[in-house]
Amino acid sequence: PRVRRRIAMSAAGSARQVDALMAIGVHRYLWLGLSLSVCSTAVCAQAHEPSLAAARSMLTARDYAGCIRETDALLQQRSGDRDTYITRGLCVAGRGDYSSAANDYTRALELDPRSLQALYYRGVARSQTGDITAGLGDFARAIAINPSYAAAYGGSAGARRLLGDDSRALADLTQAIQLDSENAALLHALGCLLYDMRDWDAARAEFQRAIELDPRGQPLSRAR
């Protein structure tokens, strides 16, 4: 009972954190392998011209206003760059403006309709604006392009949780983990889902697996 109480106290906050991270879509746990090249602050500071590396560095530092300025300057020079629109969308989403972020991802998709990143991030943004059906459609499109794309299954699970469809969210998360079994964020999200489904032992096992993979990154390490 004592352990369960500790898990309960931690899980409540952790579930909110997972939801927040899923909403923003920029935190390292939910990149799910979509790593961005980041330049060092010193190198970026020396750049005289706007650069995507500088924008991504600002994104990582959560300097969303600076990132938006940098990407806007870049788009004045090259309006047809898919990755710049994706990066701008992530910065805008970091400020909580998911509608504008979805517009940036849509522009990226107009340039590259098969961009898995743009589909994933637009699915997250649309889900957070309440257009969950459209969000699920984006995740489904990404899966159709690449059935091994774990991020899309994770995104679909997050959207289904917003709908209260925990059974299908469980199926999506299970598939995501089969594809990316060492992703602490997915295991953490599965633990939160199982906890909400009152499967205490299974939830604790997933939390423990997540802790073992990323001891410093999971708030539930306090529940050991």
C-alpha cells in the first residue's frame, strides 16, 4: 500500500507531464527518434546569417520567440524549405499556439506530402486544437507511408486518450513499443495509461522499465 500511494502521487503528476509533452511535441522524450541537428550556442552566436541550425538550437533552449524570428528570416530567403516550416511549427507549438503550428506543418506537407515528421507533428497539433479526427488521420497517413514508424503509433495513442478510447490507445502504444522497445517515453506513457486503467502491477512494471532506461528523466524514479 505504501508503494502504491507513492506511485499514485507520482503518476498523477507524470500523467499530466506526459500529456503536456505530447501536446508540445518538442521535448526530447517525444521526438521518438526524430532528432534534430543542434549547433552549440557559441557557434550559433557567431552566425551572421539566419540558419536552421541556429533556429533548432533556440528550439532546444526553449527560446521560442527567437526561434520564430530566425525561421521567419529564413523563410524570407527561401520560402520553399520544408524543414524550416517544420521547425517554425515546433517553436509556435512550444508557445501553445497549436493552430498556427498546424498551418506551418501543412505548408511543409505541401512541399513534401510524404514527410513523416510533418504528418506526426500536425497530428499532435490538430489533436490539441480539438480536431482529433484529423489528427488521427495524419497519424494513419504516416503509418501508411511507413508502417514501422513508432512515433505515429505513439501519437495515435495520445489522440485516442483524448477521446477516452483507452483500449485502442493501449493497442497503439503496444505496437509503438514493439517497434521501439527502448523508448522510455513510450514506456512511461504506457505506465500512465495502465495506471488509469487500474492495472496497478502492469503500470508499476512499465514505470520501472522506463526508469531503468532513463533514471534521471522519469519523475517516477521517486516511486522505486
